[in-house]
Amino acid sequence: MGVETALLISAGVSTVGTLAQASAQSQALAEQAKRYEDEKKIAELRALQEENMRREQMNITLSNNRAIAGAAGILDDSRSFMTIQEDVMNQAVKDIGNIRLNLNLSKSKYDQAIVNSKIDRQSVTFGAIADASSYALNGWAYYDYYKKD
């Protein structure tokens, strides 16, 4: 085996190694993007659960207020009673709004991470193609150089 053949083999091995490494990185980044998608769905589920718990808490408080008012002889249409009930509902609406805001922030972060993962995946692919092409061209250039001697 001559020097030119060894250089071609070396270039081929380097090219295949680069492509294999890029494939592994690309698969890892695809899995990472899938994990972000799953975490985003989990965040949505948690937010929905928190919202439902807050609504349930509001309903319990409103019911307790009605029971206490009834036992105390306060009418349901009393201004102070209605104000208290309205305050409970307004606070629940604010809390639910905050839960939704936090969910949207979380989803935005996951969406950005997914996009970044896709960009990284493309970068790995194009980088591998460039590196593999470079190895192949260098190998061919060395082969051609030594073959002429």
C-alpha cells in the first residue's frame, strides 16, 4: 500500500467518523427537542391543575361565606356580603390570570429552547457536511499530489 492509498483511507475514515458523530449529535438534539415538547405539555397540565384548584378554593370560600352569612342572619343581597363575595371572585380572577401568565412565559421558554435545538441540529448537519467535504478534498489532493511523483 502506497502513501497515496493510506492518505485516501485516512481521509475516508475521517469523513465517515465526522458523519457518524454528526448523526449522533443530531439524534441527541432531536431527543432534546422532544423532551422540551413533553415538558411544555407537563407545564400546561400543571397550570390547568393549579387553575382548577384555585377555582375550587374560590367556590369553597364563597360557599363558606354564604353559610356563615346565613347562620348570622345576613341576607344574601346585603351590600357588605356582596362586596366580600365579589372580592373573593376578583382575587381568584387575578390569581388565575397570574397562573396563565406564568404558563405563557414557560411555554415561550420551551418554544425558544425547541427552536434553538432545531437550529443546533441544522448547524451540526451543515458543519459535518463541510468537515466531511474538507477531509475528502484534502485526501484527494494528497492522493493526487503523491500519485504524480
